[in-house]
Amino acid sequence: MRAAGWDLPHRPAASAQELARREKTLLRMWPAGASYQEIADELGMTLAGAAGLVARLRARGADLPRRRAPAQRDAPKRDRVLELWADGRTLA
């Protein structure tokens, strides 16, 4: 970024106490059903930052269950390809 002439503002890393406060707050809010946006607002961070915090805590073994199953989207072309493969043919 600096090579492009942009000078990004220096943002010091969060202290250990601040990280512990964020984790404690998230672990309190998540079971209560708070959304990523509500957590982000409470912690003064972005939505992506809150999602990243959840992902990091999950990676470390925290019990933060997913709220819903991943969305299954319709994929008619994929379904047709699988149907043809089952018959030993390909899409032509």
C-alpha cells in the first residue's frame, strides 16, 4: 500500500487486557443470541472483526455453536451433471 503512495494510519495492537475483555464480552453475548453486528457495536469493531473473533475463538476450542446450517442453494446444472455422470455420460 505504501508503494502506491498510501500511508495507512498506525493502529497499535490491542493489549492482552483488551483482548480478554473482547473475548469475555463475546462469550457472554453469543449464547444470549446477539448478532455479529450487535457484538461488533458493543466492542467498537467492524462486523468482519467480530466474525473473525468468533472464528478465532472457535479455532481455539470455544463452544460457540453455529446459529443455522449453511445455506443450500439450488444448483440445477450441478444436479444435471451428477444425473448424467450416474448414467456414464457427460454434458455435451
